[in-house]
Amino acid sequence: MGFGYRVDAGKTEEAWSAICAKQNGSSNTYEVDGVVYFYEVDRKDQPDGGLRGAVWQIMPDGLARSKGRFSIAGDGSVVRWPVGMKRLVAEVSAN
């Protein structure tokens, strides 16, 4: 059994995934200022058709530390950005 979300929310997450893949080949891992993060999408329906999830920092010992949550509304707007992702999106948009 899966979960559902609106197309616009999916397009926003797909854009993040493309940035990650271009940066390092992974669909959900990215680096900002030498710090490596990854995000995981919650596999749960949201009332507005959006997407929610967790952001983790990969520590030098290989373990992951929670760095917060993110939220994409059903209309595709970002309610809460993953750590550093807003800057990466701005850099890609500027190029």
C-alpha cells in the first residue's frame, strides 16, 4: 500500500532530488559548506496533499544526527525547508 500526494508537491521534491543527483549521484543526499545531509520523505498521506519528512546530517563517524523536518504544501510551495536546500535551489536557479 502506498501513500498519495498532489502533483505540485511531487514536482518540488523531484526538483530537490535532481539537485542532489547532479551534486553527488544520490537522489536525497546533498552537501552544503562541507556538511553532508540527507532527507527522507514520510510515507504518510497529508491532509493537504503535501509531503513531509526528516532531514539528517551524516556525522564523521558515519552515524546520522537529526537536523529537523521539512514540509512541502500540496500546492508545491515550501513551508519548511530542509537545512541548506533553499540555498542550493537558489544557486541552481541563478545558473
